[in-house]
Amino acid sequence: MKVLAGTSNLKLCKDIARQLKLKLVNSNIKRFADGEVYMEINENIRGNSIFVVQSTSNPANDNLMELLICIDALRRSSAKNITAVIPYFGYARQDRKVVPRTAISAKLVSNLITSAGANRILSVDLHAGQIQGFFDIPVDNLFATPIFARHIKKKMKLNNLICVSPDVGGVERTRALSRRINSSIAIIDKRRPAPGKSEVMNIVGNVTNKNCVIVDDIIDSGGTIVNAAKALKEKGAKDVYVYITHAVLSGEAVNKIEKSQIKKLITTDTIDNTKKINKHKKIEIISLASMISEAIKRIANSTSVSDLFN
């Protein structure tokens, strides 16, 4: 078993390798002057099970292309099997046709990764569960919920909690967290007049004088979560905390969060945001390296990954 690091999130790759007590595969990944990706493996990997770690985050197309080239290089180097570890799976929000003449990009990306030579996928909190069915190879989808629940219990130590889903689609995720921290749930009914914009319509559930914990898989521009926090405070919520798996944080998202009524936003390291959130006290990062490394170990040993969440 060996771990190959892509360039999208080197810190997470190093943390995973450290947890597994492995050295990263000696490789050279660089960009030519015209933007093309070059990849070379500098050690023998013949007959080895390789786990290539690469989030397809911003710049999504560059990081996706790098992942495909890494997989192809591994296949041509006679790796026994190749697992693409994609902590953040870009294009996941384009999982269906919302208007008649548009692409289902998540399916296209799935086909590209499979065609490149991947034998298995390991990801975290896929935006839509059906994306697992887009692949014709095994997919292990990990969940950040247990990590969030542990953080709430050990670090936050809040009373009078209520878990809040920012939309109807996130109820299952919210309910999973509420079961682990023994709280009730509330739901924000919203409408999205245009992509990236949302308008809070109504809150289902009593949040008065309660510490609200919003849980979601992705924060992008930040508008949805900031509006949700504002609506909760207007309904009498005590404080609003936010737990997000993938912090895309496009544009002015970080500044929006800093100026918002969010008390604290906790996210993971599936996307490397070290430079973006430096010196921003409202945002905290917790690492998923231990969970991902344990999943890698179980895949390598052919033991159950789902038992991680029992």
C-alpha cells in the first residue's frame, strides 16, 4: 500500500501519510508554461495498491486534469490497483438536468475518472448520494457527521441545542447529527431564485432561546448560510453555530461570514483553505485525516468501511 499526493491539498496528504506511518510516493507534478500538467513517478510501484489523494476543488478543471493524469501514470506504471481518494468531489452539484438542454457534469467526471484507470473511489460527503451510482466501480462515501458530533460534545459543550437543516434536501444529514448529540431539529424553507442566491421563506421548528447548529455539506458564496443565521436570530435563537464539510468559500464568502450573525463556523480540511481563513477567528478547521486514513487502511485490508460509522 502506498499513498500518492496530488497538489490540491498537500497538507491533508501529508497528515494522512503520517497517520498511516507511510512515506508519500516520490513523484514530480508540475505545470508547463502553457498550463499543461506533467506528472512523473520516481520510484517503483509495480504490483502495489496505490491511493492517490486529490480534491477537485478550485481550480476545479486543473485539479481534475491532474487527478486523471496521475491515475493514468499509475496505471501505466503497473500499479496493482488504484483508489482515487477525492475528499471533495468537484462538479457534484451538477448531478441532474435542471433545465432541458444542459450536461450532467457529475456523470461525465465519473466516466473520465473510471476511464483513466481508477479501480475504486473514496470520497467524503458527496453532495448527492446517487453520484455513487454514476460510477461503474466501487465507491466508499465517508461522513463527517461523527467528527462534528464529537467536536460539539467535547469542545463546544453547549446546552439547549437544536440542529438546523438549511434546506429540505439536508434533513437526512441534520437528523443524523441530531441523533448523535440527542437534540431536536428545525428546517429552513427557502427558495432559490437563481444559482448561488437564496431567500429564506420560513423556519419549521421552535428555535427561541436555543443554540442552533446548522449542518451542511458545502458552503460556497456563503449567502445561504448567512441568510439562515440571520433568520434564526430574528426568530429568537440564542447563538448560531455552523458545521460544514466542504468550505469552497468563493469570492467574498469569508468576509460575509465575519460580518454575519454566525458565532462560529467549523469546517474540515477536505479543501485547503489555510491562506483564505488565516487570522479569521470565526472559522475553525478540524481535520479528517484520521478518518480518511482509517478508511484507506480498511480498504487495503479488505475490511468493512461502513463499520466506521456504527
